[in-house]
Amino acid sequence: MSSKSVMIREKIKICYLLESADLGGGVRVVFDQARALTALGHEVVIRACFGDHSWYPYPVNIRYVEKSDLPFEIQPDAIICTYWTTVKPAINLKIPLTFHLCQGYEGSFPELKSLHSEIEAAYRHPIPKLTIGEWINDRLISVFGAEAFPIFTIGQIADTEMFRPASHWLTKLFSSISQANILVVGDYPISCKGIGDALNAVAMLRSRGTKIRLIRVSLYPLCDEEQAITRVDESYVKILPTQMASIYRNSDILIAPYLSNEGFGLPLAEAMSSGIPAIATRIPSFLSFDEKKDYAVFVPTKNPEAIADGISSIMRNPLLKMKLASRGPNLIRKKFNAEVVASRVTNILTKCII
């Protein structure tokens, strides 16, 4: 957080409800919001049922409980539930200011098809939704209608302090013309990540003689199915954010092959913040970064051939690489500012309290 953060006059007691505090992009977002709100002078606690938060590189005020809806010793002014399973416990706590932080709509995931009716019921509770972007608003309105609940867009946070360009980034741009370190981040078994499309694109290029070193980062070990697509040269599982920052800086190109039901796709923002040129699918969250759409090489979803062409275009064009590498850090710092998000949350809570 910036040392220039202005402390607020009125401190608000805020509690986030999490199911698990284990490493994950969605949990990282909650921790980053809590950190940003604390920096503004609020009293923020995270209540989780299980997990291990030691992966988070900053101090975090977290309490582990057997049940999310256990009574508070000191009642918060506002409670913010997160994953759909935390909505019912939040309502049971009967805190007058109860919000639902939405980073995506879980009802759109095929892997959760058997739970769709329960997920939909959780979302239908008329508590206000706090969303990370307008595309989430559109998704919720398309499912539940415009009058089902209030929706507030608060934006997203990227850790630009941790994810920053390497000191030798300019030299590195010209070293990947004949061979490139290609980074693919995401869990192969989760359909919205589209990891298979990225791997097939790499396989295509290798079959044409292009020299690629493939780097994979995931929450799960490599499965036989993905290893059968193409060779993975480096594989990392559940690594710390500090290690992830180093991997970004040692990569030449990121492939972000996610599908439209992906909530956000944090690796794209982190890679761009690190000065890494990226190939990204044309999904609403990625297209929302800026109106100019000049910050990545965009490709259709589910199209390995287009991804392969994108990799080739970046590898063969040092000027394009330089443009993307220099565009990313400034854009991400401006677009995904922690203090801005915390101020938006503060304004929403303050208006509701009044």
C-alpha cells in the first residue's frame, strides 16, 4: 500500500467470511481488499473455517472458527460474504449491513452443475452485491434480472508492488526471438481456464520447429492428460506469490486462454504488471482493462491456432514485444489500484450506514 494513503475519519468494523484461507486467486483478492481497507484506517477481520493463510506475504487479521455463523464477541458494522457457501452463514449472523462480494458467478461453472440450484438460491438473497467489474454485473442481471438486488462495482486489485518488471527487461525482449519461455498459469481440470487450448498451441508451434520452453503453474500437479498434449519443461504447484513474481520476470510471454465464465483472470494483470507481453482471449474481463485494447495480443476463445499465431507474432516482432512490455505496468497500476478499491468500498459502506 502507498505511504500516502489518507486515513479516514470514521473507522468501520468489517468482517469478511471465507470458507477456506488456502492459496487461491479468489482468496488473494479478499486478503488484498482487507489489507487496503486496513490501510485506510478500518478495522478488518477475516473469518475462515479452515485453511492456511501463511502463503500471503503481508500481515492479515484472520480468525479461524468451526462455523462461519458463530456469534461475534464484538459485532462488526458490516459483513461481506464471498464464496456462495458463505451467503447463508452471513444471513444467519443478522448483521444489518451484509454484502456479497462477487468475483464471478459460480452457477456458470460446469463442474458445479449438481449444485446450481443451491448456488442460484444463495444469489437470490436480496443482499447487495459488490462486484469486481461491470461484466459480473451483466452476468448477474442476465440470470436474476435488474431488480433482484442492488449491485455496486468496486473494481479489482493487482499487487503492483510485488509484480514489477525485471531490471533487465529491455535486454530480455530481444533474447526471445529464436526461443521463448512461455508461461501458462491455471488449473487444467477447471474448464473455464482453457489450459488445454494453450498447451495445444504450444504443441503446434513445436511441431513446426519453434523452440519453446513451457512453464506451468497450477494449484494441482500435472495430470496425465495435459502431459500427453506437449512437454512441460518447468512445473510449479501451489507456489508463494513471491516465487510467482520471479517466474513472471523470467518468462517471455504469458498465455491467458481463459473462457468467458472466468471471473477475472488475475495472472494476466500480474504478468502485465511485471512487463511480460501476453496473449489473451477476448473475454469481457480481459477486454475491460482499457478501451484501446492495445495491451495484449487478443485471440478468440477455444482457438489454439490463433494462440499459436499470437505467440509467433510476439516472438518475431521485438517492437511489438517492447510496446506490450512497456504498456502493461503503467496500465495495471492505474486500473487496479488498491486504494481506489478500498475507497469505493468505504463510500458504499458509509452511505449504507448513514
